Amino acid sequence: MLQDLSKTNPYELFSGISDDFWLWLFTDGYRKHSSLRKVLPEMPSEDLQLHLTGSSGDATLKEAFWAYVTFKGLYEKHIGSITFCNSILDYGCGWGRIIRFFIKDIEPSKIWGCDPIPEMITICKEKNKWCNFANIGTTPPTQFQNNTFELIFSFSVFSHLSEESHKGCLVELYRILKPGGLLLITTRNRDFFEVCSQLRSNKDLDTLNAGPRSSAKAFLDTKQAQEDYDNGKYCFTQLGEGDWSYWGETAIPKSYILNNWTQQFTFLDFIKDPNYGQNIIAVQKPHGNK
């Protein structure tokens, strides 16, 4: 396998290997074997990793791997084997840290990532030569056709959207999702309110990267945020300005999903994860809907 990987499709090379070995190939294996670095997607600069995720190197890859394994597991639980999925979209792919893991499961030409920041798409195309990437606007619509994707996932995007923006994006994702397709979205969990509070009391706050540091400005009234969340309200603190005024920190409770999303989607699951501060919402576009 390691003789000449530069022109070999990773799906043909790695299809069927275990997930644990797959993670090793991206971490220890990547560092040990120069041949792997010819075929597996590269990482962007450490500064960029820290700015967007608050971590870098193996730590940020392991978080992405957790998302990948969880998303794949949900698809196989509710739809079927990921091997038979013909189209995947990473909505808000950033520098492409999650999308890379799917290239052993299906033909990479069936995998798309999109993001509203042109620099991210440039980096994705430079670092991942296998998948497809497209720049989208900060507001819908996207350039994708109706009923295109069988799986759409969006990690830590709806974790930052205003309620108005989230509604617009949800309509767009419904449009481009195939009937029977699966939509997986993450949002901040209830514990995040305390995280913001703890950040404000952190004496070393100024030493943190600007991305994670900005969360200290969110949900200034912790008890009120918790009460709103428990009462099923959409919890959002605006942090962005100008064209990014829709951007901030967001926590969406399960009861809000049940009251507001089920007019369009069939609700499947709401997973509370204590490890990475993201809850996962799983919904399906009903069969027969256009």
C-alpha cells in the first residue's frame, strides 16, 4: 500500500479498514510514513486550527473524528450502510477537518464541502485533492440543485446562528436534501452557559486564541440563559458585526426542535454529548417530499 500512493484513490486503498486504524493513519501514521502524506489530506497552519476550533494537531482531529464516527453511526442507524450513500455535504466545512474521514467510506467524488469564507475553500482545495468544495454566500440560497444530498451534516454552524439565520439555513438544507435523506446538525449544550461564565473569571483569558476567547462575552446572565433553555427558548448571543451580525453563540433545546422543526422534518434523535460541548440533532426529510 505504501509503495506509490500519490495517484491512488483513498477509497480504493482504505475501504474496509477499521475506524481506529483510520484515525491512527491520520495521526501517528501520518507523521511516520511520508507515503501517507502524499495521499491523505494535509492540515492547515496551527494558528488557523486554533482560531477555528480552539485546539490543534491530534486534539482537533480527534474531535473531528468523534463527529465523523457519530454522524456515520447515525446514518447507518436510521438510513443504511454509509457505503451506499451517493452524496454527502459538509455544510460549513471550515478547513475540512471532518470531511476528510469519509474518504474511506465512499468514493470522494460524491463528497462535498461548502463554506461562506472563500479562504477556507481555497485551503480545502489545496489540502484535500479528493473531495469537492464550493464557496457559498452567508445567506441562502446555495448553488446546489434541489434534492441533491442523501446526508448533510453541519458541525458547529448552527451553534453560532441567530434564530432568523438558522431558519433560513434550515429551509435551504431541506431544499437540497433528498427525500428520505438525513440531516445532522450540532448546537451548544446547556453546560455551555457555565463554560462562558468560567471563561469570564479566567485570569489567563487574554492568552487564549481570539475564537474561543470570544465566548466569554456570551450569555452574560447565566441563570437567565439556563431558564430560557429549560423553557424551550432559542438561546443566542450576538457577537458578530456588519455582514456577520447573525453570528454569535447559540444553544437550541430539544423542545424548541420538536416545536419548530417537525413541520418540515421527521424528528429522529437529540443526542446530548458531554465531551465536546455539542448536542446533535438528527432529522429526516420525509419520503415523497420535494
